[in-house]
Amino acid sequence: DGHGGRLWSFLAGAGAFFVLGRLSKVPIVNVNRRMLHSRRIFRRPPFSFQGSGALFAEKAKRNGGSCGPSRGMSTKAKSDNVLTTDEETKQAIREVYGSVARTGSSLVAQGSHGKQATASCCGEADADPLELAKQLGYTEEELKSVPEGSNMGLGCGNTRTIANYKPGDVVVDLGSGGGLDAFIAAPFLLPGGRAIGIDMTPDMVHKARANRLTDLKKYKHCEFRLGEIEHIPVGDNTATCIVSNCVINLSTSKQSVFNEAFRILRPGGRLAISDIVMFKEMPDEMKKDKRLVCGCMGGCAMISDLKDMMTKAGFTEISIKEKKGFSEIIKGWAPDTGVENYVTSCWIEAVKPEDATFDPKASLDTPTPDSEIKPKGKSL
């Protein structure tokens, strides 16, 4: 009968738990708890064994998705479009931009720009990435001089226009994507200089390295490293110039970004950043909106807060200048949201003082040999 069937189902499941526990010599309850507390596992369907799946699914349903105690979790389902933790935000950003790198699609296609998912970049469905980049301040000449595929229509300005590159400069690009800004900087840095791109998305690093190999003679002095901009994988006192194009707004710890930027800059080194900033406090729901956050708008900081963070890190000669007319571009990124009433794009510049403590031997950062750069498909 029905009761007998459920009893046999329960006994079968219990037997499986006992056997697995004996074989692994690890208490099964501990294995189960570890798996359920892993974000990667937690997002999958409830853990189950043949014969006991219905029981576990029902318990998971009662406990908000976990087979263990609810630990105060709400049983109300959270919208997939609302980001509530720093880790959720990082993962969402990594997934969106990883998909852009893998598929060659756009932020509109990822649902982070525009009214709906389409095949274009930041704006209309049939928008030309070359024209979009020119709208952001890139020249047609420099866009045609870089590897095909490095311009993905991402960004909010051309940092080359304020970076004042010189021969011998060591430029670090925070959030380098497909390598566009590093490749544009490359010819200005010779002789003696180099460009180092940093990105937290493995697919973007793979793409940038592949782009570099299309003309290794021209871009031999460029390299791309996997890492978070809150923990920059570059030695102390290495860079003479740090650029970043519409990326710091994505960070969940902006103070850490500026602290790290100060660490890796040599005394007298400079920041040359283009980013989205908030000039008027936006509603909390906008700050948590996955579409706006991944689209570089929801997570940006107030201008006054940015100045405070840079000052705290040790920077001087801080300048934040609004780009006139950029609100119309942002309006096209997120139509009908009104976000253009709160955020805009600015040039952000600052300097590490010349008298900052400096040990010439402190920087042990050297270019990564090509032999150490693994091909796609292998661990970075």
C-alpha cells in the first residue's frame, strides 16, 4: 500500500546512506552538510539517492532548499535578478563577462544593457561595435590597428586620452577584458616599457592572450594575468601608470582596489581611469539589480566617496571630471529605468606622491615568459 511503499523507500535511502558512510569512513551527515553549504552545489537540485529522493526533496522544500536545518533562511524565493551578497555579485559579473568573451556576444545579449537580450552591444540591436567605440572616444585608426576581437564594445571612455603614455612606462590595466586598452597603449611604451592586463575572468584572459598572439612581434611587451583587482597580482612599486576602463564600479571592495593601486605604483606614478560614478544617491533596489550592476551602473560609488577612498589610500592631486552628455549614452544602456538620473561617466585621475616610501629593489615583478602561459583548455 502507499504507507508500505514509502517505508521501503525510506529504508532503501537509509541503507544507501549507511553504505556510503562506511565506504568513505566519513560521517555521511558531514559530507552532506559540506556539499549543501557549497554555493556551487547549493544551486543544483536537492541532493538525493534512489529511493529517498522524494523525502529529501520535500525536506529541502520545507527548509528553503537545504536538506539540513534552515538556519534562519527565508522560505520565500529570492529573485534571480536581485544581488544580496558580495559573492553573488562577483559570480554574476564573472558569468556575464565570461559569456561575452566566450560567445562574442554583448551586454545586451547578456541582459545587462538595452531593453531585452539582442545581438548588439550597448544600444540598438544592429549597432556597429566600431561606431559604439568611436562614440566612447576611440579613433577609427586605433581601433583598426588592434587585434580583431579585442574591441567588444565594453567601456565608458578611451583612457589613452588622459594617460599620457611615454616610452619606458609600465602600464597596468585593471579589468583588461580582451586587451583593447593594453594594445592601444603598446606602441607608446617602447622602447623599454610594457603593459600588464589584469582580469578576474578566465575566459577574458584567454581571449586577450589569443589576441596578443595574432601579432606577437608587435605585442611581445604585453601580457595578461588572471587576478582580482582587489588583490592585484603585480609587485610593489612596479607601475608608472594605472588605467582602468569602466571596471572599478564592478568591485565590491573599492577601497581595496585603490589601496592595491597605490601599492603597485612607483612614487610619481599616476591613475588614469574612466568609470561610471554616482552623483545622486540611487534607490537600493537599483543597487541590487543584477542587470544594472553587471551593466556597470548599479554598483558605482558616489563621487565624494571615491575621493575619500583615494585620499585614504594615499593619493594626491585627485581629479574627478564629468563627461558632458554621457547621460544619454547611459539612458540607452538601461532604457526606461531612470538610472541616468543618478549616474554618469567621469575621468578619474590621481598621483602617488614622489616622496612616498620607495625601495628600488622592492619590485621583483618581471614579465611572464611565454612558455609559462598555458594554452586554452588548461589551467591558468
